[in-house]
Amino acid sequence: MPFTPFHFGAGLALRSVTGEWFSFTVFCFAQVLIDLEPGWYMLRGEDEIHRFLHTYLGATLAGLAAAAGKPACEWALRLWNSRLSSAQARWLGVAPRISWTAAALGGLAGGWSHVFLDSFMHADMQPLSPFQAGNTLLFAIHVDTLYLGCAVAGAVGLAIHLWRRR
Ligand SMILES: [Zn+2]
């Protein structure tokens, strides 16, 4: 997606149903890692900008790399917590530890959902490469519907998260 944060909606929804088994932070880290690829090729002025990291194979490796970044994600969570007042911490405070299981699930779900969602909208993607050429999902869902779905998933996930904090 041209706007990476839309992917976070799927992560919020997943987190709301999986709880501590899934790291939303590692999920988001995987999104950013994968979208560094089109950013890099855009800066170089190339036309084909969704390449290896936008395949399921590449996204699996990116997801595992994001999981290996668990210590950096935990540091980011501690930093986040340290910036909250005690009133804010009640609603927005997060557990600063991430299990390796949650990191792996967050990273892999992040990588695979990224490729799945992007497959609907990027004509230069070949998600099953090098095993299969082409992209059968391209434009199977309208881009506006895709954005709306991500936004609704994020809103529902956030609502469930806050409701549990009540
Ligand atoms: Zn992307």
C-alpha cells in the first residue's frame, strides 16, 4: 500500500483476538521493513518498485528479521511507557516484554498480511515468485474497499482493546 499505516489496521484486529500471543509492535516493524523496498526503488526513480520483499518468500524473511528485532521493539515499548502520565498509562500503557513466540507470530503475520493486502493493488507485484509468475488477486477488490476494510479492522481492534482495559 502506498500508505504503510493502513496495514496496521489488520494488526490491531489480530491483536484484539490473540492477546499476548501476538506482538503488534513486531507486526508494525515488519510493515515498515517491507515498505522500505518500494521507498528505495522510488528514490532511484525505477518503475518496478515491489520486488522480493513483496513476495511471500521475501515477506517471510522480512517477518523473521522483524521478530529478531524483538529487543529493539521492547526498547520502543519501554520508551512509549516512559512518556505517559499515570492517567494516560491506564489506557495506553503496554506490557514492555514480548515473548519470542509473539515476536515470530507478529513478524510472520505482518509479512504475509502485507503481501496479501498489497497484492490487490500493485500491478508490479508477483507475490508467489519465484514459484509462480503473475498476480491473480490484482484488482479483485477495489482499492477504496481495501482501505475501508483496513480502517474498519483497525477501529474494531482498537475498540476491543480499549473495552478490555475498562
Ligand atoms: Zn507494501
